[in-house]
Amino acid sequence: MTRYAILAGSSAQAGFQQKSLCNIYDFLKSTAGGFWFDREILILPEGVSVPLLKFILRRVAESGTDFLFLYFCGNQADERTRGGFTVGGTEIKYNYIEEICPHQITVFDACAALIPMDDDCAAECTADFADKRQSAAARILSDEAFCSLNGGLRLNGCGDGAQPVLGADGSGVYTAALVEALCSADTLLDFTAADRNARFACAVAREIGNHTTQPAGSEKSGGVSSKIKPARCRKSESVRI
């Protein structure tokens, strides 16, 4: 199976542009994440422009990629839009990444809903259909599982009207918790359960932030100070970016 991963993101906190990208990269390189090779992973630590993303996706489609893993992390100014989401202020529309390859998972740590539900596809996305997609993604990066995954699975780190939560080290709380949940599983890696745990961690961190008063003179980072630390997968190689 030919697979490809695109990791792109930006941060409003100086010096933290690559932190969440490193978490995801570290996971993909681990045994638990599928032991990806560097040649299969493209990292864009300064975010991505629309022309660049379209060019990359066009090349991915032309190369006959069987499975595509996309990860986008943004900053506190990013939000969900009517047709997609923003990363570093650049709007990425859903139709840019749809129909590129038959099997794909896209993870956003800067958006507003778990799985966007448009009126015209609400009838199609029934509970039974969702269960089939989720069970197909139960074993991450498994050839058999993702060859059974028709279409894409979208995961987001924020609820409606909420913004991304940054930890004390500048990494996304959602990303760190998602990777931690995936790495803690011995065999089955359930994206749905990991997403639920990660969003709960975000809610806890956000609640802590709402009840925490910043010391006078401190800078406002737009994130919250969280004790949640980025997870590192078992048997993971060091990150080189």
C-alpha cells in the first residue's frame, strides 16, 4: 500500500511552530503509529498556502496514493469556516482534500466541530455509516483497515465556538492528548475513543484557564497553562525536523 502523510501547522507563540508537528511525527515514526519512513512524510512547519497545498495534493493524486494522512495545527486565531477551516489565517476548504485518494484521515487541531455535518449529507451520514467508518479506522495505518475505509474520517480538537487550547509548552492540548490515547492502546487504536478523550482534556484545560488569573505583567499567549505534557510513543525514534 502506498501511503503519504502531510503535516502542516503554525503557532501564534514564538518558538512553538513545530511542537505539535513533532508530536504527530514522533507518533507516525513509532511502532504503534505504523513505523512510517521519512520519505513518506512531508512536514510544513510554517503552515501551508492554498497554492502549495493544491500542488502537493495534485502530486499525491497523480502518484496513485492508497492512503493519505493529513494533520493541520493552527493558532488561537484559527476557526472553522463555512466550507472548511483556517490554519495560520489561511482558509483550507474541504474540497481541496476530498477525493484525492480512496482512504484518508484528516486531523485538525484548530477547528470547531468533530465531524462537519452539512444538510445535504446528513441523511447519508447515519449512525450505521459512521460506525462502519470508525471501525474501519480502529487499527491505525493497517493496510486492511484503511483499504476498507471509503472516504475520509475527520477529527477536530474544538467544540462549537471554541478555539484551540495550547499547553504550557506551546503544543496543542488536543494533539498531545490524542497521541497519548493512541499510544496507550496495546493493539487496537480507536480514533473515535482517542478523539473523545482528547476533547475532554481540552475542556478540562479550558476550564482551568477560565479560573486562572494571569500574574500582572505576564504576556497573554492566547492559550492556557496546562499540566498535560506531549505524549511520546513507545519505541519512538528521535524527531529530526
